[in-house]
Amino acid sequence: MKLTYCKNCVMPNTKPDLFFDEEGVCDACQSAERKEEIDWTSRKKEFEAVLEKYRSKDKTNYDCIIPVSGGKDSTYQTYVVKKIYGLNPLCVCFEPTHQTSLGKKNIDNLGRLGVDVIFFKKNPEVYKKMVIEGLRRVGDNEWPNHVGIFTVPINVSVRYGIPLVIWGENSQLEYGGPKAAADREVLDRRWLEEFGGLLGNRVEDMLNVEGITREDLLPYTYPSQQELDRVGVRGIFLGYYFKWDARAQLEIIKKHGFSVKEDGPVEGTYTNYENLDEATVSVHDYLKFVKYGFGRATDHACIDIRNKRISRKEGLRLVRQYDGVYPKYGVTNLIDYSGLSKTEIDSIFDQFTNKQIFKVDTHGILVRDAAGNLIKNNYDNE
Ligand SMILES: [Zn+2]
């Protein structure tokens, strides 16, 4: 199998739901081009109209919900809503899988922007069972995190009667995905199920796993249509209304107390400002690499190329250096968190590795280089 790469960025054709035009340019690059043509002034006005419609006029309730992790996006969302528009949001944080001290520092910093934060501390046993099952079943240790970060804020929205939920970027727009998903301004149940990274494993599929009950799954269960309609829940992407540029936003939020990783890049990529809160997220990124042949460094290089911060050549260099390096830090933390052995985690990696993308020997066993990393069959991406 020959990986084909976008002619403009460095994304391969193995990315699920990514399409290429006749010139070999991926649709994420095309939507980045379209961003240049959007009338952002009128989008901003649309956003202001939404805020005006939904804010609590008599101030008896919060104006909106902001789902937060303490990461750069949620800090920026809070900054825009609180500092620029002067609204009173209720921030909702779903506890990370295995929080880092830097993640804790950043979530604590959020409160200092002058907002209330609900920190949803999950039932650790139930969550851990789903981490292990997600890893074994669909090759994703962060599966319950993808669910909880979407469902918990919506459940709070319903319970508190706060209809407007303000999300950050539309990942389908920033990282590439079907046009139908990328052009949407709203995040709803359908978006979550189709594009939220659940990998075909539904929440109810976790019922009875190691004795998991329906009650255990309450926080992970999306409210019924009836409940959503009663409150009039509306989830919007800030990235639909404002031109999203992570690096520019970073400079703003750093002035408001956001901390980056000062001692070098996050494992699996070359940047130091994202995925700071999860000590096991590089395992998730590595699994993506073994399944599809690209990792987080590719995602970041693509964005930097599209935002014209680096050349494609520089992007390729960064991808070669950082993508697919065995995630020692993440694995160590996953062993510590889950109690799984390194042997079992490695065998799960192997089980999800696409042997058409990576070199195998005559017995079909994966070949590794001196550093223990997989070797791509072709790296024909120039
Ligand atoms: Zn592209």
C-alpha cells in the first residue's frame, strides 16, 4: 500500500474521511483556503446576535456553558466570552484521564479569568474499565475521554437550564474531514456520533463490560431529544465565527496566565502548547500513527503549513523527526494508571498496526529500527 500525501500539506490519504481533489489537495487545505474568503466581520456579528439571544437577560442564570479542559482552546474560549464580551459563563471541565501537574495549573488558572468552573470528577473505577476496554476494542485509551468531554457539559446544560454551549474549534474544519461536518456551526448528537472520535463504539456498547451498569454510564449518556428540546440546547463552534489560529491565540492567553510546557515539546509532536493536561495522550496519538501512518506532528505541521508559518519541506522534516516515535512517557503513565503490563500494551499496538503501511519480515512480524520504532514501507511524500 502506497501512502499518498496532500500536495499542499503533509497529510496522507489514510486519514479517515479525508478527500483529495483532482490536483491532489486535501479538503482540509481547501477549507483553509475558504477561510480566507469568509466575511469574518459578518460572522462576528452573527456571533454577537447569538449571544444576545441566549444570554440571561435578568441575570438569574449563567449566560452560557463553556466546556473546558484547561487547555489552550478552552482558555481562549473563556477569554473571548468573559473578557471580550463580558458574559458570565459556567465552565465545565470533565476530569482528564491522568492529569498532569501542568494541566492542573492551567485549569486553576481558568478560574482566575473570573469564572465559575464545575470540575466533574469521574467515578475512577468505571472510567478505568472503559479506558482498558477502549484500548483493547478500538485501539484508543482516550475513548471515554472523547465521550465525557462532549456529554458532561451537555448534561450540565440540561440540568442547569443553560441552553447555549460554546465549543472551540471545529476539529473537522481545522484537521480535515467531510465538508458536511466542516461547514457546520453546530455541534449536536449527530456530530458527536459521526465525528467525535468514538470509532464506531457507542456508549451503550460499554454496558456490562466488567460489570458496567446503565447508572455508571449516566455522565456519558447524551440527554434525550425531549430534554434537549425542553431547554433548547444549542452547541456552537467559536471557530465558525472567528478565524481560528492557535498560535495567535496562544500569545493572547499566555498574557492571561496560561502555561506551556517549558522543557521541550509534548511527546509525539514538536509543539509545547497542546495536550498538556493528559499524561497518557501520546499513547492515543501513537495508536493513530500505527493505524493510519500519521501522528500528532503531522496534524500540527499541516496546520502550520496552512497558516503559512512553515514550508512543506520544513513540515516534512518535523514529521520525520517526531511522528511515530515510541511513546515512552505515555506508556509509563498508562502502566501506572491502568495496571496493564508493557507487554500487553505493546501487543495492542501490534494488533492495531496496519502491516500494509509498515515493514514486516518474511514471517509477517513487524520490523523496528535500532531505536525500537516502526519503519514505513514508503515515505514517498515529497
Ligand atoms: Zn492538505
